[in-house]
Amino acid sequence: MSLNDKTFISRTAVERELDISKFTIRNWIRDRGFPQPIPGSGRVPIFRTSDIINWLEDGGSNNG
């Protein structure tokens, strides 16, 4: 799967795609400006794929 294939992506799919854990995602949200999940998206949050792609293209930090 490519991130560009979908408008939204679940946290589980992000974990698989980037080979990271949910704890890494939580840390990145807190420390590196990783995109927030869509409010109210549930127990397994979903994200806008374009937000994640933009974050990665900017170097994966809030310093970009």
C-alpha cells in the first residue's frame, strides 16, 4: 500500500507503513509535530493521509 492511495489512514496502517509502534506515533505527536488524528475518530484513530505525507516531506519535524 502507498500512502497516496487513500484519503484517510488508520493508526494501525500508519504503524505498518512506517514500521513504527503506536508509542512512536504518540511521541511524534507530542514532540515532533506529527499530525493529530481526526477528532472523534475512535479507539483506533484515523489520520488524513495528506497531513502525514506533508509532515514526512517536511523532514518529519515541527521545525520544517
